[in-house]
Amino acid sequence: QVQFVESGGGLVQPGGSLRLSCAASGIIFRTYDMGWYRQAPGKTRELVAFIFSSRRTNFAESVKGRFTISRDNAKNTVDLQMNSLKPEDTAVYYCNAVVPGYRPTPVFGSWGQGTQVTVSA
């Protein structure tokens, strides 16, 4: 049974940084492309960053240059380093495996509880 457990969120001032971590279980982690999604109140969930099993990365335009993504296949974890945070980054952040392509889609229908990121002065 696949399970994702996200952590590391919190309240941070604009311009600050946070590092999110996602622990995956129930999958052969190293074989999956992994992504971080976010969902702000009243908005649909969006993919903000993903990392291929090859470790090549891809980012949404809104976070490019501010966020980085990394993975540790030995620990089955994928991290999201978020710098220069803006109020519009406020959302619940989730991870999932990703089917890459023109319109990347999540692999699994089950999601973790997410981790809340709030950027506010």
C-alpha cells in the first residue's frame, strides 16, 4: 500500500526559506519520478517541481530559481528546498509519483495529509 508522509511546513516571513520532506513507502521508490504539488485555498492542486529517477529536475515557472528538489533513494525521500518565499506560495504541499509528459499527472490516487506552508509577515 503506497503511503506518502509530508513534513517540514510552517509559518515563515516573505523572503524566508523552508525545507519540506516526503517519505514514501509501498513503492519501489527509485523507479519513480517524484513530484511536489501544492493546493492553495480555492484553487486546484498544481505540480510545482518534479525529479526524474535520473535526477533531472523540472519546475513550474512560478517557482523556478527559488525552489530546488532532491531525492534520496536510500531513504525513499524527496525534499523540496524553498527559498525567497512569497505570500503566493502559501498552500498545502503534497508529494506523489509523477507521470511526466506535456501535462504531468500524479501516479497514485491516494495522497498524504500534506504539510501547510504559510508565508506571511
